[in-house]
Amino acid sequence: MAPYPGCRVLAIIGSGETSPTMVTVHRDLVSRLGPGRPQAMALATPYAFQENATEVSARIQDYFAGSVGLPVRVTAGTSPQADPAMATPAIAGDEDQGRQAADIAAVDWLFAGPGSPSYALAHWRAGPVAAGLRHRVLAGDGVTVLASAAAATAGRFTLPVYEIYKAGGAPRWLAGLDLLGPLGLRVAVIPHYDNTEGRGYDTRHCYLGERRLAIMERELPADAAVLGVDEHTAVLIDLRTEEIEIRGRGGLTIRRAGNSVVLRAGTRLSAPELRDLVHGVRRPAGGGADPAGAGDGKGRDRPAQDLMAQDLMAQDLMAQDLMALPLPEIMTAAEREFAAAAADRDADAMVGVVLELETAVSQWMADTDEDQGTEQARALLRSLIGRLGQTARDGLADPRDRLAPAVEPLLALRATLRAAGNYAAADTIRDALAAAGLDVSDTPEGTRWQPSETA
């Protein structure tokens, strides 16, 4: 999919839409709009009910301006006709509906992200947003980015995650915007598909877990399927050419009646090929669906063999996205690299690790959707700075270099005494060096010494 003016692209992002992992994807999408200064707008609707909505909006603007070079204005995108139980007086009816509709249709780049899918739907279906989004998909121009909560509204069926996961409501579907219907995809889009925040309990499938998803899946029509978008993963759909790319760190899962196939990052396919997978059509030999279906017996979807031939893989794109690691992996790498630099007594490398970690923490703090452990990363940063300070106090130079002028003459004297058979005097020198914290060993290659590890 080459960049060109007048593009019509729908991007569905599973999570991390304002994190370092998606910067490359966002820059690519903006480049497709061609030269000039794109008019960019973000809809605050999914998170507009939150007390920190103003802060989230500011973080979105800072992220896209600083990391992507895209100035973004934020609009509420709410409707006074929304369900009164879900609308908040502070935002309901605060914009002219006609102007909203015109803005949504005309803007070059439109974004909606974190928050509540059901809250967004309550406003969008009742106002101009739903019609504006459908126009952008069917006949308009520009880039439309739906991430996290907003991504969940893109299918015909929507997961009310807050009501189920947070409030204990019965598993059920809401009617979605069905933006993928024109592509022949009767689906429920589930972001955060590979979430692991629960650690000791199952939070995959946007916090539903396998048990609840299996219950909800039985409520879908026979010709419908689940599209699961992993975290830090984007599905880019060129609505003009019907070409699809999967970018990022995870994959796209097509799940129907408990059977799953996974298209990994780097895969390219066409909308008709995706329709075949959704409808359950088997691929020809050389790229088929996993016949085992439900998984490995532990409630986990098993990745199927890659459905696309090797010429459909875009490894160069995947490599670009893997350069931006999730914060936990950055922390692991920082600890490893700092330890290696300390062992090499490389002060510049140690400082470099600290500075890179500080930059990563600052970038991840801008993520509006998830906290991947910024407090833990800060603690590690403080620890590395403390270790750097201790190293500075102890000195980076090899202690052998400092001690050699005093130790080497004593070892030479010891060798002379041993050669003369005066082993008692030689042992006295060795015992004195040991008391000073030095290990002395006699080898076929000669006498070796080094500071004791317990010194």
C-alpha cells in the first residue's frame, strides 16, 4: 500500500495507540495523506465521562504532536440524544450537531481511542458520528484510526467490557457500528485480545477470559466471527484496494465456533481472503487453518500455521515495529545491558543505559490506554542511578592497576624466597596479601593474583 493523496484507510489498533510501539504505524498512516498539513481531529467520546478527560485529551495531543508531528484538535463527539443514564450534563449537547457531522466527514485524519465502548456507542449511534464514520468508510477520504475501546465499536457486535468486567454484568453483545459490514465482514472486534494483566487469572480477550468469551460466542449468528486484535498491534485496511496489513507486535485472530487461526504481524492479505477465513472456507494446501480448533486444552488459542504464502510476509515492516519494545521488555534489557557495561567498566555505556531508560519512561507515561509499569520502571531507574553512583565512588579503574606497583614487588620477592627453599618466609608474604584482600594462586603459567570477591 503505497502512500498517495486521497487515500481511504481504516486502522484498527488493539492497544498502545499512544505508546512508542505505534509511532511507526502512525507516521506511516499520516504519510499516506500526502504532502501538506493534514487536518486532524480526535473524538473524546469514549473517555468523556472520566474525571481526567481533560488530561487524557492533552496527553493525546502531546503524543501526536511530539511523536508523530501531527497537531490534533479534540472534540467531544457527544450527542444530547444519547441515553440519559449514560450522558453527563457537562458534555451532552455542547457542540452543534451539524458542525460535528461536517467535521467528521471533512477531516483528513480522525482518531478515537481509550475509554468505554458502550459509552461511545450511546452517543455515536444517536448523533452524527455513526453516519460520519460510515461515510468515511464507504465513500470518503482520509485516515480513520479506531483503537482500544473505539476499536470495539467497529464490528456489528460490540463487547460492553466495563459492564461485564468491572460491574459483573451478564456476558452479552451490544449492536456495534458495523463499519466492517461493507467489506462483507460480520464480526465482533475485540481489542486487547492477548492481554495478560491478570497474571494469576485470565484477562485475555479484552478482560473477558476464555470462559466468558466462549459463552458470548454461542450468542453470535452462525455466519459471524470474532476478530481479536492483540495489544500493540494494528490492522490497516485500505478501503480502496481492499488490501490489509497487520503491523506491530502481535497478530489478528479470526475465531469462529471456538476455532481460531492467527495472522501474525507482517502478514498481508486481501479483504476477500479475510472474508473466506471469517466464513470458515479452508485455504488450499500450503496454507490451511489449524484443524485442532479450540486450543491446547488450557483455554489458550493456539497460533495456526501461517495462512499466507511467504510472499505475503512483510518482515521489514515487522522489524520496524519491533524496534519499539513494550516497557517491561525495555526494563529487562536495561538491567542486562547495565550489568554488562558495569562488568566491562564502561562508564559511557552505563550512563547511556540510564538515559535510554529515562527516555522510555517519559514516552510510556504519555500512553492514555494502559500502564505497563511506569512506577516499576521509575524504581529501576533510581536503582541504576544508585548503582552508577556507587560505581563512581568505588572507581571504574581495574583495582589491579592501582595495586600492582605494591603487589608485584612482593610477589617477586616471594618467588625468590621459594626458589631459595625459604618456604616459610614465602608463605608469610602470601598470608599478608590474603589478609589485605588478595587471592594469590600458583599455576603452571606462573603466579596469578586478584582482589578477593569477598574483599
